[in-house]
Amino acid sequence: MAAPPVRQRATYPLLHPLHAILLAFPIALFSAALATDITYLNSAEIQWTNFSQWLIAGGCLMGGLALLWAIVLAARTGGAGRAVLYLLLLAAMFAAGLVNSFQHSRDGWSSVETTGLALSVLSTLLALAAGWVGFSGARPAGERP
């Protein structure tokens, strides 16, 4: 006698495809800013800090747009767990990126040193965590992003 079929939940990402495109920018830009910070610390070539400043500004701009969409998403889902976690991760990423932007506006070595590098690492990890939450997990088949 065959076992009855197991009913599985359909898995869908939390994010709408356009929202996912917005999220791709801060992930890439904050990661690139981290790479340019590391390069600056290894080379002391001041142009790398300029690259970092622009990358962080772009990450904050696009991250802010993704954050606005996440606020709407959390409101539409009625404060569902993953949507709120995603919103909190994006808000923390944006805050860390904004503080990092202020840190990188300082002169040369003092802009990157320990604080700037730590903020770049934090911004990158929060962006990656938000992407992980946004693209993982299951939702009921009838729930739309």
C-alpha cells in the first residue's frame, strides 16, 4: 500500500522582482566599498577612499528605495515575521551605511582606519542578510509579495 502524498508548502521569495533589483544594488555597492576600503588600507592611494565614498552613497540611495518598499511590504503583510525581520535588516543596513558615509567624508587615513572598515563590513553583512531573508523561506501559495 502506497503512502499518502505529503502536502508541501510552495516556496516563494518574499520580494517582488523589482524590489529584488533594488536590493541588488546595496549588496553590490556595499561589497565593493568594502573591497575598496581594504585596497586603500593596503596601498594608501587616496583615490580608493573616493571610490568608497561614491559606492557607499550609491548603496545608501538604492538601499533607501528598497527600505521604502520594505515598509510598504511590512504594512501589506500585516507585520508578518519575515517581512518585519527584512525591514529591520534593511533599516540597520541603511543606518550603518549612512554613518559609514559620514565616516568616509573625513580626510584620508582617518576616514577608513578601523571605524570605516568596521562600518563597511557591517553594511555589507546586513545587506547580505537582508538578501538572504528576502529570498529564502516559504509562504502560503495564495500570499502575494
